Amino acid sequence: MVVRDGRTDLCDTYSSSREERVVAGAVLNEREGAEAVRGARRVGWGRAVFGSACLWAWGFLAYLSPVLIPAERPVGGVGIEVGFFVSQGAVVVAAVAIVLALRKRSVAVGRGVLLVCASLLALASALLPLTVAIDAPWPLVGCGAICGVAGTLLGCAWGARYSLESRDVSAVVMVSFLVAYGIYFAILLLYVATPFVVAAQVVVVFLPLASWGLWFWDASARSGLAPEVFPSSALSTDIAGSPGSSGKAPGEVTAGSRELHALPWRSLGVIAVAALVGNVMASVIMGTSYEGADSLYPGGIALCACIATMALVPLTAERTAFSVAQLYRITVTFSVVGLVAILVLGAAAVPVGGALVQGCTLFFQPLVYVVVTRSTRLQGLSPLVAFGVGQALISAVVLAGNLVGKLLFQMAGETPLLLSAVCGAGVLALFFMVVARAAQVGEEGNEEKDGGTEEMEAETRGADRVKAAAAGRGSSGVAAGERLFEDGGTTEAATLPNGDCAAGVGAQGEDSAAVFARAVGLTARETEILSLLVRGRTLPYIANELFVTTGTVKTHVRHIYEKSLVNNRQELLDKVEAR
């Protein structure tokens, strides 16, 4: 039995080596180091929030505002919309390239690569107005491609920052988007004031560089406490100096599992379908031009700010984390209201209804980011893979929805019938999604909990089933069926009245882990982490248990995989069980 932070944890039975370390005072030193890490993180939250907000705001301002759209441009020219479409396609291509590249070799994304990305984003932002004004299609396409690839890598870097915490930081992610909406409107106000038009454009150009600078400042402050922050080939022996280890840190952006199946695909799929409906509708409203963006997108961003504020109200009032499912329902409701308004009132309701639909479509981006952050944190996924795929999913939906909308407009023309038909189809599609969601909840018998406390954090189903089988207890604790918005799987191992652990931490399981660790040559720290892995612990739980960062745990797990000649946790647990 161990008393920790004023509470008793009956599930944690330590080995003799652990007890010796307690006697020697090592745990006290680890606690001091952990407090230093937590203190540095608290100080760095302001940098992280504002730095990531600069990147989000740049994404809204570069293509979804009039700031970089010149007032005088050639009639019938390609327009900035082409650059926007190319940038969305480039995000998808970049994500596919990342996944394929990581299957072949390790890819290090460090400060130099991200600085180049930020510089290219700034350059592309400066060239966008010029290329549109002179109607230069190929430079415009090049700017779009640069924005898509470089923006994806910077987004993954901030995703890594948020997914390394031992506790859920979804509220912080939501605050970063709320700050981004504020930056968006502040620059729009600056742009509206005629003397400050150039100043507004300069601010947009420098937003990516400001984002990188704050990321580098934050990462440098953490690098002394967590050696895995930057890619390095010279690490301490505690992390990578053991036999069989590669001796290299992949960096926090790349470190982690690369299993795509571990992503919450059903959650992402539900969001993607709703986003597709919204993008088709918004595209039909704008027609074949981009003129409607001047009024449509600011109204949509305002709605996003309202929904984000609604998400944070329960947190500030009752200290309870928001639910992605609840936010999803609120967002869909606003979208349906906008569609019904256009369906009933016709063209007169297009400005307001269109802003509602567009706002809901834009808000699905932070929803996807929150879902991927939780999944990456709980399951130890590589941020480069997880956030690259997450961004690619949204970009693919945006691109497909807009192209379908343009195609429908071209085929049917600007007729009230087209608007009514698209609105009616959108309402029906969202209605059936809500019905399907209600049926899923009815089958489960209770609501999902996708943002709960640390004690209720989820573990992967595959790991739970293997662990339960090894303990001889079956898999009765595993939920029957995947929940739409469940970001991890089953809950953390519960404590039985007699003080035993429900996950089954038996001597046989620990012995098999120890035998396996000796056979493959794991270090003492790696053996300690392996013993927690076979007990079904999540990576954030292990980080708290050992008073280290989640990124350090990811690095250890990567070395355990290398020495064990496995590719994922399922294969590792199978080998341990076979011992």
C-alpha cells in the first residue's frame, strides 16, 4: 500500500527494488524533479496557449478573411480560393507522406525543421496578395502547397505539446482556439481601419514566426527537464544508453506508437460527416465566387467563439471537464437551426443561417484536435502521425464538401430549389446521425465519459483483453461495443473491497514480465515500465507513477519495442504472456 498526495492507492504493489529506492530517498528526489516539471509547465501554459493560438489564427486569416485578399483583382482570375483548395489538398498529401515515411525509417522533426516551416508560411502569406493581384496561378498554387505542408508540421508540434501532459488538457486546447478567435477579430478591426490595412497584413505574415518563437521558448524551457524534447543522439544512459537501444531520441513530435488503428476513428468519422454536410452547404451559399467569404466567415468565427465559451463555462463554474459529445450535439443543433432558417425563409435567411452553418463547420476543427489530443495522450501515439492524420481528415472533408457544393451550383445554377434541396438533405442527414447516436447510447445504457478524471482514464481494449486473460479473469470489464465518443476504451483498473486490483496484478503476471525483461535485456527503468504496461496502465498513469514526463515514458516504450522486436503493445503483451 502506498500513500501518495494525500490518498491511498491499494492497487500499486511495488517490487523490492522500488522499496529500496524509497528507503534510499530516490523517490523524494523524483518528487522534487516532478514538482520542477509541473512548475515549468504552469509557467509555460501562457506561451503554449498564445503560441498555438497564433497558428490557428493565421489559418483563419490567410484564406478565410479579406485581409490577404486584394481589393482590386482581375475579373475571372483564379482567386485566392484556388490557393485555399490547394492548401487543403497539400495537408492530405503531407499526412500520407508522413505515414509512409515513418513506416520505412525514423523521422526527426526538430527546431530547425519547424523554423523553416514557419519561415515558409510567412513568405507564402506575404506573396498571396501579390499572386492574386497579378493573377499568377502557379505561384498561387505553390503558396497553397507550402501553407498546407508547413502548417501541418507546426500543428503537429503544438499537438505534441498538449498530448504530453499526464492529465487531460482539453480545456487548455479550447482556450487556445478561443484566443485565436480573439486574434482573428482584433486583426479584422485593424484591417477595417483604413490607415492600418498594411499593418494588419504584416501582423498576419508574422503570426507563424511568432508561433514558432513561442514554441521554441516553451520547448527550450522544458528541454532541461525532459531530454526527449528535441531530437538528439546523445542521451543519458537512463533513457537510451542500454544494450540494444538505438541511442537516439526521436523528439517529442515523433516519439510514440505509429498504429493508425489506435486512433478513435468512429469519433472522428461522426465529426467528419457533420463537417461534410456543413461544407457542402456553405459552398452552395457562396456559389462559384469567394465574395461571400467577407461576411460569412467572420459570422462563423463569432459562433465558434460562442460555442468555445459555452464549453468552458462548466469548467470555471463547477470544475468539471467538458464532454466532446455534448459539444458535438450543441454544434449540430446550431447547424440544423441555420439550415431550417434558410429552408423556411429562403434567401432572406442566408446571411444568418449561412454564418451558423459555416461556424459549426469551422468548430469541428477544435473538436477533432481535442479528440486526437486525448487519444494521443492516453495511447502514446506519435503526434506527427496522430495530428497529421487528424488535420488531413478535416482538410479532406473541407476540400470534398466545397468541391461538391461548387459542382451542385454549376449543375443546377443559382435557383431557390437548389438551396432548399441542399438544406433539406442536410437537415435529414444530421437528424439520422442524431438518431443513430441515441440508439447507440440506448444500447450501452449510459452516457459516455470522454473527458473524465485521472482515476477514470481509459486504456486500450486490446491491452485490457490480453491483461485480463493473463490474469485469468476474462474480459467482463471490457465495454461491449465501441462508444462513438470514447477516446480510450475501458476505465483504469478498479480497486476491490479487499484491496486487490481488479485488473489482476498477480504474481504470475509480474514474474513473467520480469523473466521477459531479463531475456531481452531491459534496463531497470524499462523493466519497471514493462511491469506497469502488463498491468494495463496508461502512459500518463505511468508518467505520474514514476514522476517523469509522458514523453520520457514514450521513449522508454519505444526502446522496449525495439529490444522485444515488436511493433505495438498487443504484440508485446502476447510475448510477455507466452513467457
